[in-house]
Amino acid sequence: MDQPPTKIITHLTYEELYNTIEKENLILPIAYLNDQRDIDGLINDIIKSFDPVEAISYSAFLNMICQTADSDDLLDINKKELRLSKLTTTSAANKILFHRDNLLYFISRIIEQNVNGTANITGEGNIRYSQLYYKSLLLINSKINREADSNREHNLLKMLIREYPYYYDSTLLYKIYSQRKKRYKFIYNELLFKMPPNEKEKISQEIKAIENKVGISLDEYFHVLDKLFEWFLGFSVIKRSDQAQKLKESTYGFNLNNLDSFYIDKEKFKDDKQFIKFIEGLSKDLPDSRNYFKNIERKDKISNIYKCFQNFFDYPVFKINGSRYCIIDLKFLIEGICSGFLWKLPAKRKYIKDAYGLLLEEYFAFLIQKIFPRIKITRAENNKPDAMLEFEDYIIIFEFTTEYYRFASLYNTDSNSFSEDLSRLLFNTGKNDPMARGKKVKGKFFQLNDYIDQETNINKKIISILVTENYLGDYDLLNRFNKLLERDINRNNLKNLQSNKPLIISLDDLEIFGTMSSRDTAEKTFIKHIESWENIDNKGTFHYNFSFFITSENR
């Protein structure tokens, strides 16, 4: 099988283009950047002259490019901007000036530092401020690199989990998000109403709160999301397909060469009042953003570049003025009602999370029965996994969970909280665990180990699979965090997992597999994919992702 090419892209830093620092008419050595507080001071000095509304909206525009352009296009755009701003005439191969992390951090600095200048970054005659803007992004890249230096590999691995599925080809990205939209529409519009009354009421109350926030119904929410999805993501996929020539003269869709195609104007949607209600409900203007940043309290604190990112998850749209808006972060916007639902719930409302978990378990059972008609759903039986599939030579055990990392663990350069979340999810002892955070049930790897114990047919190979709502990370990827999985499996004497390494896949993986297989051959094809996946020497080529692997196998 031919493995897909992997392009390694890194951040272009300030010191790669300059060997001195200019501060208050003084020329300082580049070593001045060694103190991160000095970097923030330099950034603050640069950005204080900017018009804050233009700086935020233009950075959001670049962030949309980062989230919809293929890697080759993104590299070309970065090189073009460097050349046009006259920062440099050459650029190192596969290095980018702007990306999601430094753009969101830049926006947060504009808001937090009460920047209130008048200088425009874009437009004719503004090359000086364009240079200053890109210098600030270079400095942020230097800051990011220094924060990551303590454990660069761990932060790279977390990036693979955090940014999933944006680093894949645009066609697979489009397919994954299309499947997710279908998933959550089906869950909220059909499965929810089949739930026991108590659980149904709990979740319905939370949905009602979201509806009240945006001022429209859930059906209308998805309708608007569909429009935004097709405008910003759908068209970027179509224009790379066979239909590209037909759409060459089309004005539909986000065009990275046309700034106007990025903005959302009320006038364009005067006949779709629900659309603007949705956008208004998820947006804040500059004064409201500053107030929100100042007063929001989080249980889990973050002290590095990601400290304000959850504010953008809460309100992913920026209100430029009374009639114009722009999307700050497309990923947060799409995931807000879908896979990021649990991040919207206060930690103390565990009863809601339990009800949500039951609802998603219903979907998992529906999905896996659709793919594998012979499967046995056993989750209602005592001490049984959620589902089992038995073959002549194999027994596959499926266990499902909605548990995931906390926002403050995933968006953080510190890996301690991330490792703690992973240990709690997989290895919680179920009693007096110092890292339990109120969790009383055993971790999922304990449960899988116990389920294997119950299978007495030693002539069949047992495959244990943990299926997660969101992409948790492949076993081999997660084990690169100081061999955490291997260490805790041995420490807790989980003998069955020592000899039967569990697989970790997501609902995305099952849905993608379901679209590629037939009901008649799905079982054999699934076993074939699993065996191939576990025998790959370098899963990193596939970004440690099962969906990417199986779509590559079927090319």
C-alpha cells in the first residue's frame, strides 16, 4: 500500500529573519527574546497603534484561510504576504508566518490590552503597519516555540489531537464534518425523543438554553450551520474537484483572494432573519468582548498562549459593527453544537453529562448495528461491554465513551493536566483515586480488561476497542507521552491488555468506514483494516488516525 506524502510545516520565527530587536529607538541583541515577558512587551508596543476592529477582522480572515486552504496553498499565501510586506524576499521551505494559534493569540492581545489605535494593516500606503503586523506574528511564533521547548514532542502530539481533522486533505475534512452534522441532527431530532423522560428533559433544558442564547430553534441552528459550512468549507472542496472549471466565474463561496467573501453582511441576508439571529447570538463586539475577557471565570486556569482561547469557543463570531460580522474561528463555530457540546456545560452539572452520555450511547448502538447487522448490543447486561461481534476466529469487544479532555488540558502547552485527564479516563481506579475529580466508575481500560476476563473461549483472538465521541488519539500516539499507557497497564496489572493492546477509534472512524463498506462485507473488511493498522511501523505517516488510514487504503 502506498502511504500518502506527509508535509512537515513549521513556524517561521522572528529570529530567523532578524538578528536584532528594535525597542523605543534602541537596537537590542536577539537574546532579548529569551524572556517571554519581554516578547509580550514587544508585541504590546507594536500593536498599540493598530485599529483594533480592523486588526481583529483581518486576523480572523487569515485564520479562515488557515482552516480552509490546502497546505500548498497556505504556504504560497504565506510566502506572498512576506514578499508583499517586504519583510523578506525569500522564505525557508515549509515554514509559515501565520496559523491558527498565533492569530487567535494576536486577537486576544488586541482585546486584552485595550488597543485603541487608528492605523490600518491593509490597503494602499499601509506597508509600514503591514510589516509591524507580521513582525508581531513572528514574535508570537517565537513565544510559542519557547513555551513548547520544555516538551516539544508532547506539544506536537497534542496538536495532532487538538487540530484534528484540519491537517488532512480538504475532501476528508469535508466528509468528516458532513458526517458529524448528520450525526447530531439525527441525535437531537430523533434519538433524543426516544430517551427516558428524565434524561430527555435534562438534555432538552440545555438545548433550550442554547436556543435562547442564539434566538433560534435547534432546527434553524443547523440550517444556518449548513449555510456557513457550505460557503466556507464546501466550496473550497468543490473548487478543487472536477467541477472547478464550471465554478471558475462563480461568485459563490469563500474566496481567499476576495476579502469581501469572508464578511457576513446583514443586507445579504435580509430575507433570512434566522441567519442573522444565529450570528448575533454567537457574536460580541469589541466593548462586549473586552468585558467578557475581563470578567469570565474558569475553574481550570491556563497561563500560556491558550489562556483566552475558550472565550473564542464561547463566542466564535466578531461583531464588526451594527451590520457586519466575521467568523473568528470556524472550528469552534462548527463544534459548538456538535462534538464540543460537553465543553459548554459547567463541570458541576454532572447529571447533564451523564444524560448526554446515555444519549450518545444510543447513537453508538444505532450506528454499529447499521454497519454490522450481526452485532450484539450488550450494554444493558451486567458486567458486559457495550457491544460484541463474534467471528469464527475473533471476538471484538466494543466499549463507548463521551469522556474527553478538558478544554484547559487540550489547549495548553503544559502536558500535566493532559496526562491527568488521560489517566482518569482510562485508568481511574473507581475508589479514592487522587485524580478522580469526582469520577467514581473505573476507567475504560480497567473495564476492557475485565470484559476480556469473562470470555472463556481461548481459541479465538480477542480484540478490544474503545470508541470515543471525539478523537482521543491512537494508542501508539498516546503512549508517546512518557509511555503512559504501557506504564499504567503494567502498574495496574491489566494482564489482558498486556497481551491484547486495545484499539482507540472514534465515531468519525466508524462513520467513515460505514460509508466505504457494504453490510455484506463490512465485518471481514473491518478485521482486515484493523490487522493492517496494527502492523504499520509508522502510524505517524497517517497522523495516527484510523480514518486517514482506511481512506488511503481505498484510494
